[in-house]
Amino acid sequence: MVSGKYKTKRFRKVFIKTPGARTIVHYRQRKVNLPKCAECKTPLKGMPKLLSSQFKNLSKSKKTTNRPYGGNLCSACMRSKLKQKAREM
């Protein structure tokens, strides 16, 4: 039977063929998706690709980029949003 910690969606099954011609199952953690822009859904540059449990242990300067809407919008969407705000004034 599978150990209880592997019964979550966090782990994926990987079928490994052994030299004795048996197929066994290993459980590996799924890969993490890159953070995406809230508007255009492109991957954000300068953001780490980590699990949320590892992400919370980083310093604030490593979690975001140092600009307005850093860590939420890509640079192109940020520029267009700032232009819209300036035009509203």
C-alpha cells in the first residue's frame, strides 16, 4: 500500500523499470508553475519557481520585482496601467 503522505495531488506517479524487468511506482513532487501576470497570463520575469511552502521563507526582495505592481503584473501591463491612471487625472 501507498504511504499516507503520497495520497495527495501534490505527488505524481512515475513508473520506473528496474533491471529485473519489474515496473515499480515512485512518487515525485509535481513541478511548480511560474507565477503569471494577472492580466495577460504571461510568466513573470524575476520571480522564483518555488512551492508555496518554500516561497514563504524568502525575503520580500526575492518574492517580488522592485516596481509598482511587482509580482502581480508584467512590465508591459504595468506600463499600460500607469498610463491609464495618468490619463484619468
